Amino acid sequence: MATILIVDDRPTNRELLVTLLGYAGHRLLEAAEGEEGLAIARAERPDLIITDIVMPTMDGYEFARQVRADLNIGETQIIFYTSSYIVAETRQLAEACGVSIVISKPIEPQALLDTVQVALESRQRPVIPPDSEDFHREHMRLLTDTLVKKVDELEAEIAERKRAQEQTQLQIQRLKSLHAIDVAISSSFNLNLTLDILLKQVITQLNVDATLILLFQPVTRTLIYAAGRGFRTTAIREVKVRFGEGYAGKALLERRTIHIPNLMEAEVEFVPAALLKDEAFIDYYCVPLLVKGEVKGVLEIFHRSVLARDPEWLDFLETLAGQAAIAIEDSTLFENLQRSNQELFQAYDATIEGWSHALDLRDKETEGHTQRVTELTMQLARKFGFTEEQLINIRWGALLHDIGKMGVPDTILLKPGKLTDEEWEIMRKHPTFALEMLSPIAYLKSSIDIPYCHHEKWDGSGYPRGLKGEVIPLAARLFAVVDVWDALRSDRPYRKRWTVEKTIEHIRSQTGTHFDPKVVKHFLSMMEGSID
């Protein structure tokens, strides 16, 4: 086992050598610079010294000369282990200092161990360097050259770090812009708003004068204006380009990015005249907007001088084009979905109105009753603060309030006289029939309250379940008042319609027994001024 002194101003370098040589079984000593190393060497008399060259206070050359000049440690083997430039002068000056081994960082671990072993086994007596002016002159010259190179390296490293930092900042800004676009796409289906945000990011992040998005119209096979920024005039809004014509049409046809470095020298038929005359654009890019192989439009970039681009500029342009294509696709899908939902809703509504009309036709005595009670129930429901979605279900429930009567035989439903007890028992089943008919229909499950519960009474004496008070769904409580009002105010073959006063008196008399008092209060208040 040998004692080895390591002299280096960088702790990481010392740590590496200490770890490597420690595993080899050597005893290690450390010093951070030449003067400290000299003191440790004199005290410990190591078998080998491994030292850096460029260090503060005392460099490796002077440190080696001081070791050689000391009679007690002058014959200690020394290895120069340096990351500075090793040139012929370096080795000459090292030899002048009595150092015959010079290695450069980094070095393979095994090569370092082999070099250390050779130095420890060397029986060659080190040369004691003379103290001469030539040595000091050469020492200073080489040290100066090394420092100059170090400064150059440091300046280059600083410049590279600055470029890396600027590139990192640029990447951060671009990621932020993509995030802003993503938020716009996910939070709004307003295509104009989303494209405006996107084009703002295009101009800011790509540092261009103007940008434009043209949408592809499959029916006419043309590209039309959708959004633009940075133009001096509004003439660009009128631009229409046929598929395959002009640079925009060509980019779409060939599905590739087109770059024209000088629009002034381009073929006239490929460029709208307004872009040359009024805008004076020079540099131009056009990127097709594609989603799953389908063309959506183009993104165009315009600049009034030659563009200064970083290496990732074009990639980012095409990334932004991809975002634009996604925004257009999402907006189109949403519009189509809205249109489909509206058409489906209209189909549902028309179907329900058809069923309602069929019921009225079956029972001539109540013809027109369903439409009237539906309109009054909707007015009353609005006073109770139902949402628009809830109002749809209330409307459908009101239209279908007697759908269960389809399960009642005509002999009972259309009987001119009074019903027997047995017949009334069957008639009272029509709310249950309604439940059985409507509950399997998914979109009508929220509309069942009125057909199933409009014959329940506030005091619990109604049917089919004998519900009481607020256990009865509110929609059914509203409809119950309206239903009785319209029935009493309508002519029947067996009686004339009641007067307003008599009808109001009857409804008030049933408040708290048949009807919800709060509903009666709001209903009568609503009817004031609208009763003939």
C-alpha cells in the first residue's frame, strides 16, 4: 500500500481519484492547492503526488519545483494530471520541473491505475530542476498561454450556456403558447375565438408580420378566409382559392409545406395581387391543415423581409398548424353534434305531439285540452324556477298526461253515462298504464311524474299510490291544478263550462285537500288579468 497525495482545486476531481485509488488499497491525502499540498507533502512524505497544473495561489509547475527543491521529499514521484491543453511546451516545462509523467483528464480508470503503478515502481531518480531565468520565463509564458486558453474556453462555455438558456426560454414560451391554445380549444367551441388566439401565438412565437387561415369547403372545393392577423388592409378577407390552384391550393393538393423565400419573384398567378401590391410581403410559408388524412384548410405565414429562423422554427410552425387543424375539427364535430341533437330533439318532440294528438282524436270530448293544459303548465312551471331542461320534461309529461288511457277500453273511455265501480277501477289504472308504457323509453324517464302522479291529492286521497303533500312530485302538483281548471272551463256533452268565478271558488275550496296551497296561490295570481 502506498501513500498518495492528490492536489487539485476542484473537490469533484479529488473525490474521483480518492475513490478510485482507495479501492486499489492506497492511503490517500488531499490538498486544494499548491501551498497546502507542499505542507502536507513535507509532513507526510508520500510515495506519489498527483497534481493538477492550473490552480490558484501556486500552480502545478511551481509546486513541483518546490517539492524537488526540498531535500526530504525531492525524490517523490510526481504525476501531472490536468485538463489544460497538453502541448510540447507543457511536457518540456514539466520535465524541467522534474516531472516525467503528464496525463490529461479524463482518463480510463484502468489506464490511471496502470500509470500510478508504473510511477510507484519507477527507480529513476527525478531530476532536480535548476532555478534559472529561462525556466521562469518559459513558466510564465506557458502559464499565460494556458490561462488565455482557459479564458477562451470559459467564454465559449458561457456563450454556449447563454444560447442554451435562450433556447430553453424559447421552448418554455412555445410550450406556454401551446398550452394557451389547448385551453382555448378545450374550453370553447367558438372557432373564431380559438383561431384568433392561435394566430396571436403564431405571430408572437414565430416572430412574423402576418398570418392567415383558410378553410376548405368540400362542396365547392375552395379555400375561403376564416381568420387573419397582421394585414394592413381587409382585402385578404375576400380571397378565395380553388383546390390545387395558387400556393395555398397546391400545398393542400400535395399535402406538404410550401416555402417561397421571395414572393416578389414568384409566379403572379400563384399569389393574390393584394399581397404583393398593398402588403409588400417577401417571405412566405403555407402549411396544410390535416386531421386523420382529411384536409381542413391551410395556415399561411407572411413576412415583409427574410425570416430569421432558429433550428426548430419550422417544426413549431407545423405543430401550430396541427393545433389549428384540431381546433377546426373539434368545432366541426361540435356543430355537427349540436345539429344532430337538435334534429333528434325535434323528432322526439314531433313524435310526442303526434301521440298527444292521437289521444285527443280518440276522445273527441277532450279535443284541444292537451295543448291548453301544456301551455298553462309551462307558464306556471317557469314561476317555480324550473330550468330549461326540466321544462322540456314537464312539457313532454303534460302532452302525455293521459297516455295511459290507451290501455283503457273504448267501452269505458267513451261511455256516455256514469261509470260503474268496476269501470272506475279500470279507469283509475291509466296512470299505472302510463308508467308501464313510458318507463322503458330512456328519454322519457324524466317526464313520467305528470302522467303517473297527476291524480294524486295533497291530502293523500288520490290515486294510484295515495301520495301525500310534498311527496307528490312538484310537476304533478302544478299540473293537477291546471288540469282541473281547464276541464271545468271547457264544455262537455253533459254540462256547460263553468264560469270563472265558480271555477276559482271550486279550486280554492279544494286547497289543502286536493291541491297544494302554494301552487294554487301562484296559479290564481298568474291567471289574473288573463281570464276572459
